Amino acid sequence: MNHAQSAYGLWTLVVFNSAIFIMFAYSFFKPTNARDWRTFSAFSAFIVALFVEMYGFPLTIYLLSGWLQTKYPGLDILTHDAGHLWSTLLGEKGDPHFGLLHIASYVFLGYGFYLLSTAWNVLYHAQRRHSLATAGPYARIRHPQYVAFVLILLGFLLQWPTLLTLLMFPILLVMYGRLAVTEEAEMRIQFGPVFERYAERTPRFFPHRRKPSINS
């Protein structure tokens, strides 16, 4: 019981961590309309659900406790380390914070927030000029901000998977995909042939592989 009390029920940490990540994302995304707020709200719900299970109440661990104790009889499911389910399922030994997937999660999170910040800066200046954003990450893909959100979500899933966030993830993917299509329809109306030419040379989510230079 002492393990459970020390690992979970830390609601101050739930509130603090949720607020930090949500405000950090907000500072870069800056939602301005109903569509932006739907996107940001869905992301925020994912973050809250994640930290509730990470520090508050480990719903996934309790639901899987019978199977986990049968499969891994020596596992203390009430410790915080047990919440790193990928580490447990892959049979990793030692501190899960130094596992390969956990380190990969930091890469996804770091690059995701970097991409979100860079994309917002380009979009902000383009909107002030009433022009189409085509510089920076927008020169490689048409929706870098949505890709950034997905990278951040993937980073958290690699770090601390839960049944709820695993369920939410594909729903968020569909949501972001539909929002991207809606946004493009608006851009076609606003910018016409300029957007069409941009869309022809720039992929929606996945950048083209850079072709090697003939002189290289």
C-alpha cells in the first residue's frame, strides 16, 4: 500500500504537469477560431487523461492487474515503474526511464514542440501579411502544426501508454486529418491558384525525400 500511496494519488502533480504541457502548447499554437479550439481541446484532453493515470489513478494498471500478475509474477504493479508498460512487455531490465523507447519518446516530444513553435512563427507572420504560409516547415509539408501534435502524442504513448490514450490516439488522427481537409478547402477559396500550385508541390503530411544534388 505504501508503494501505491507514493506512486499514485499525487493530484498536485496531475494538475501541475497537465497545466505546464497545455500552456506550453498553447503558447505556440495560439487558437483563434472554433476549429483551432477543437484541435487544441482534443490535445488537452489527451494530456489530462495521460497525467491522471501517470500520477493520479492508474486505471490501465488496475484493469490489467490480473493479466500482468499472471504474466509477470514478480512485478509490483503498484510501483510507478510498472506504469511504463512498454518496458514491462518488452522484458527490459533496470530503470525504464533509460530504456530505448523512453529515450525515443523524448526525441518525439522535443522535435514535436520544436516543429510546433517553428510552424506557428511562420504562420503568424503569413497571417499578418494576409498571405499563404509557404516558408520554413510549410515548405516541406502543408500542415506542420498537426504533424507536430501527432509527434507529441506519439512521444507520450511511447513513454506511458494507457488504454484511454491508446483509444484516443486514432480518433485524434482522424480529427486532425479532417481538419486539414477543411482548412485546405478554405485556403483554396481564399488564395485560389496560388494555393493550388503550393499544394501540387508540397505534400500534406509526409515530406518528400530530398533528392541528391547532381553536383554532389
